Amino acid sequence: MLEEDLLEPLSRSLIKPVILGVLEKGERHGYSLMSELKRLTGRKVGPNILYPALRDLELRGYVRGMWVSHGRRRLKKYLLTKKGKALLDKFREYLSSLLQELSS
């Protein structure tokens, strides 16, 4: 079992690719992303980690955010762009190759 102090930095370093993977399945708003990230990773991903990552991904063109009305509230929904999908595919290829090497 990995020590907690080794697992935490690894988990944080994977947050952006995991966000892209979640968005590949469909658009989501921030709270929904936090819930899904917790389900996938077993770790709480708070707004202080999620929103800066989303802003960076949005500025780089990997995700697109759009404001939608939900009753009296406005939510920002995020979706994966073609550029984001291409990056996710590259990440999957890299990770697959790395894991294959580690398994050999």
C-alpha cells in the first residue's frame, strides 16, 4: 500500500487529466465535478483545487465554460473541447505506456 504522503501529491498531479476524463462523458458544473472526482479518487477535491484547475484548462482551450440558468441560480457548466479530447488521448497513451513499463 502506498504511504499517504506519497499518494496525496500523485492524486493532486492527476487532477487535470481526471477532470478531462470526467468531462468526456458529458458536461458538468463544479459541484457535480467535485462529487464525481471524490467518487473516482476516494479523496475530497474542494473548490480551492477544482476551480483553479478548471480556469487553467479553460484558458488553455481544453474545456469550455458556459453560464446556464438553473431556477434562480446561475451555474457554470464545463464541457470538453476537441483540443481537450486530444490532450486526454495523449495522456492516456502516456499513462498506458508508463504502466506497461512498470509492469514488465
